Amino acid sequence: MHVIVIGAGAIGVCSAWYLRQAGFDVTVLEARGAPAQESSFGNAGVIAPGYVTPWAAPGMPRKLLGMLLAKESPVRFRPSLDPAMWRWIARWVRECHPDRYRANKLRMQRLAFYSRDCLHRLRGELEIDYEQSRGYLQLFRTSQDLDLAAPALALLRENKVPHTLVDAAGCRRIEPGLAQDTALAGGLHLPEDESGNCPLFVRRLHQHAEAAGVRFRFDTVVARVRAASGGRVASPAGGTASVAAGSLTVELAPAKRGATPEALHADRVLICAGASSATLMRPLGLRIPLYPVKGYSATVMVRDELQAPLAALMDESYKVAITRMGNRLRVAGTAELGTRRLDLRQDAIRTLIRVARDWFPVAGSYQEATLWAGARPMLPDGPPLIGATSVPGLFLNLGHGSTGWAMSCGSGKIAADQIAASAGEGDGPAIDMEGLTPARYGLA
């Protein structure tokens, strides 16, 4: 059985690996020239199941309104006439209710903890090193920020997630390089959470997947997915193949003007195309409130080992993560809503560098930072969608937002198990999928 995976980010490559391990013939189509070149490329690197949380949280609308006028803010809103943006915002506000927040956070954490287990097994089996480190520290500059964390702390206690609330001195014992003169009300330490270099992991898993027989086609743009009506199309192995009515065809955009579009047949298609996924789904009658929320990162060479972080931290006031990756620091954060352009806005970059300097003033060569901006594919309620749609043979694995790295291995394993079950093989996913399938949005 042939499965086409659209997208070669962390989600797509993990899905392809597990599909191949399940015995499927797998082709991955990617518009960019290499794996992990979009939202997987410049993320914060955090794998923190205990921290995974929806952006739609109690008190967030009021907090964000106050941030919009601030000179340095973790959230930037650029109003436009895009109706999709306003529909997304309206639904996001509704999801900030405490009961909705609780349900969505539990769904995300269920997937994230399972994903961490999958990652550890994969790391052991394949001996992949991706500059991983253990431990995650949330920093609260003010007592107000600490108070806003109360709902998340309650869920950590309820679900017996190892964590410790520490005072300012305790934070500096965990991370000795923290500046002494930056205001610090306390911190939350999650000792079993971790971090790592996401694109490095994806590149190495891509090599293993390719060696196992997965075909990767880069610089390949998918024009549309459609239900096949019979006949013959190109075979992924070369030549042509017969296509039964009811299967799926993936049409590729011509490589050059005037060329005949290529069409590939698949028994199953799995869409993992990040922010571009909604465009591919729309002609099939599947509408989803997936919206690109722009994020930024800066990668900085470590200049002083003793003054640099040991692991990963999050500044809760500015929602900026600082992660150690070998001899580099990754500083990532901000959320910009209302634009689809991936330009580098200097005010956002200044916020990232300012936060890094606040905590680790001499740790890195900040003036020589490598800068990045990307689109996080976010759903208004938070959890991703993994599973079959109402279009026979079409599956989704998308909407992971800013937590795709933390959920990638588990999401890939689940998608492979679902596709195997649809072919009459296996028992399906190993975790409860309540609230994590396309049925949540009426797409199944």
C-alpha cells in the first residue's frame, strides 16, 4: 500500500519513519529543498510535556489587550481585513474559558507525554544525538505572572507531573549563570522536561528513513489533492500505474511553465504541511480554522560557558525561551497575528535579544545572532488534529502550533497506527484519542 506524506518537517518525517516501519510504501513530498526548513527550523527546541499548554488560557484576552500597547510585548497584532483571522480570534476567545482550557491542556499533555516516550525509544534504537539536555525552568519576573500560572500548576499537581516551585535563590542554584540584578519573583522547575535541536534530529531521522526505503522528493510543490476517478497515473517507482476509483491522486505543480503537471497515485494521503495544509484541504470541502501565527528566533554563539544557561528556560513575562544547544543559544518567542509575511521585524528581534541579555548578559555574541522568522500553524483551541477525514483515504497530522517538536514523534506514531488500522492491520493508536482527531472540527 502506497502512502504519500505531504510535508517534511518534524511531523512529516516522523510520520514517514513510522509508516515505513509499519510496512508501507512511503513517498514524502516537500516544497523546500531539504527537511525541517519551515516551522521546524527555528523553534525554541523545548520538549516539555509538563509545560505544554494552549495559548487560549483563562485571563489571556485581558492580558493580551494590555500587551498590545506595550513597547516590548510578546504578542503583536497587525489588524487586517482577513476574515479568517477574525474567525480564528473569535473562536480563540471562546476557548479561553476555564473548562475549555482544562480539556484542551489535558489533551495536549496526553499527546506530549506519549510523544516523549516515543522519542526516547527512537533515540535509543537509532542512537540519534540532537544536542539534548534535561531540565526546564520557567522564570516569573513578577508575582502577578506567578498568579496567572495557578491553573497550570493545579493540573501539574493533579496529574502528578514532577515539578517544584522555587524562589529566586532556588532558580539561581539551578541556573548559576542567571543575572543577579534582573527582577525575579520565583520559578517553576520541571526536572524531567528537556530540550534539543529539532532540525538536527529531523535531518538525522530523514537519513534513517531514506535508508529504510522512504522516498523523499524535495523542491516539489503539491498543487492539489483529489479523489481519483480511475485510469493511469505516474508511479512513484517510475512508469505508470492503474488507479482504482475512490483512491487519491496528488497533483504536483509543474516544475517549469508549460510543462505537463505530474500526478501521483496513493492509497492513503497524510497532510503534514503546516500552515499550508488548509489550502490543500479547501478544494476537498474540508475547512479548518488553521491560522499562521508568526514567531521569531535568534541563534547566538556562546561566548562565556560559565555565564551561559545549562539547559532550557522560559521567561513567562515575555514568553521567550532560551535554550542551550551545544555551543549555541537559541532564543525564541513572540507571537505575531495578522500577517502572513515572514519578514524580520526589528522590534520583535530587539525583544528577544533584550530578554536574553536580561538573564545572561555576557553569555553570547548577541550582536552576531542568526535571525529567523516562521509561521506556527495554530488552531484556536490548541490541540492538533491527527486522523482520518470524511474524504476516504485522506488523513491529517497538523495544527501543532508552537509545540510541534514536543509532539512530533508521538503524532507520527499515532498517524501511522491509524493508517495501518484503516488497512486492517493493528489496533490503532496506543493512547486515548478523545479530542485529538478531525472529528473535533466536524471533518471526519
